[in-house]
Amino acid sequence: MRPDDFFRDDLHGRRRFSSDLARQLRRGPLEAADDVEAAVALARLVHDDLEAFGTGGGEQLDQEELREALLALRAVVDRIGIDGFAVPFRDYGTFKSYWLRNEGYGSWQARRDLLADIFDGLHDQLAALESRELTSSLTEPVSPRGRTGWARIDAEITGLRRHFQGARSPQDYRNVGNDCVIVTEALSRQLYDSEVHLRAGETEPPVGNTKQRLDRFVDDAAAGSENAALRKLAKASIELAQEVKHRDTPGRREAGVAADSVILLANLLRRLDES
């Protein structure tokens, strides 16, 4: 389940948050997803929307929808048994009052930090619960922590593992390819920084230009002839994920290789980002 799954098209074809789905989640588990999976998606949606509101706009929920989403998130987190999670506001207006009381005036980064203090621990606990629930046949990173530490990317990789585990048909395997592309786009968003990677005279490429953006990150983080093979590996992983997405009849082997490659790529880039 992803944040987009909480949206439906209304009678006029407009994409709107499903308050009915949120209320259903408050009452009990959804038929289409277990509580942990639903909590992962809803926590990401709420966190991203609050961050958008606090840093210039672009939020997807209106005031009442945010209240519904926060109530549903509180209910499902309580059902799962996660302790210590509390949101000290109930909507956009009270979030603004909260950041004004907590040194968030005039600073987008301060507001991001306030939200990270509230949500990052929840993201980590939910990712750990999903990992324990999911017996995966895909590659595992060497790192003892088992995750990249990037909450959005870890959530997408967990979704990729879940979909691969249940895949049986060519359509299922194409969806695994779509998951691979989503992970590479999340990496593109996470790692490309125009202030660092944009050259004079260039225009910043969009997030969907994953190869261009990730190639630039790798070029800067792993410069030199001694890292040529590393750069080649990153490019091949990205291209393979794109290839599976567009195949007519992908099989388990091809989808598994693509998924393994993307997981490898995410952990490889995480190590480069630490250097």
C-alpha cells in the first residue's frame, strides 16, 4: 500500500483523499492491507503533507482531511502497539502555532526538523515491523542495520519485497518493475542536490530523469578511474529496472534480478553518501 492508495477520483474526476477509507481504518484493519502496511503509507502521506505545508505549499489534503488522516494514523498505531508516538497538533493551523512556539519562525529547515522529531521514530519502527513480517526471497544488504535509513526509500523497498513475494503472473512481474522505477526515482529525489551537482549553464533535470541525476551523484561521489566499475554498475542497475517495466511478458527471474539490482543500488548509493 502506498500514500496514493488513500485517494479516489470523485464524480468530477478530481483526485480527493478518501475520508471514508480513513474512517474505516479507525474502526479496524482494511481488507486490502494489514495495519502495518496501512500505517506505513498513511504516516508517509501525513508527514509529507505537513512538510509541504510548512515549506511553501503543495499539500494534498485540506484541513478537515488532515484531521481525518491524523485520527486514523493514531488509531492504527495504537492497534499495532507502538508506544511513544504523539502528534502535538491536529491540523495545519495548530501545526503552525506549534512551530511558532518551537523556533520554527522563518525557517523551513527548523519545521522539517520538528516533523522529523515526531515522525522519524515511527517510520523506523514501522519499517522494522514490516521487515519482521516479510519473509523475502530478495537480496539482503550486508549492513547490519538492514535498511538504508532513508524512510521513504526503505518504505518503497519494503513494498517492492512484498509485491515480489506475492507475484505470480506477468502483470505482477511488470508491477515489480514499476516498483523498481519508483525506488530509483526516490533515490533520485533523495540524492540529487542542484546546489552540489548542477554545473554552470545546466538546467536541473526532473526527478524522473533518474539516470542523469544518479549518474551525476555517482560521478561526484565516486570520481576517478579507480571507480569506473562502480559507476558502470549503478548505471546498469537503473537501466535494468527501466527495461523490466516496459517488457511485455517479464518472468520471475527477470523481475527478481531487477529488484535485487535496485536494492543493491540503494545500499551502494547509501554507502557513497556516507563518504
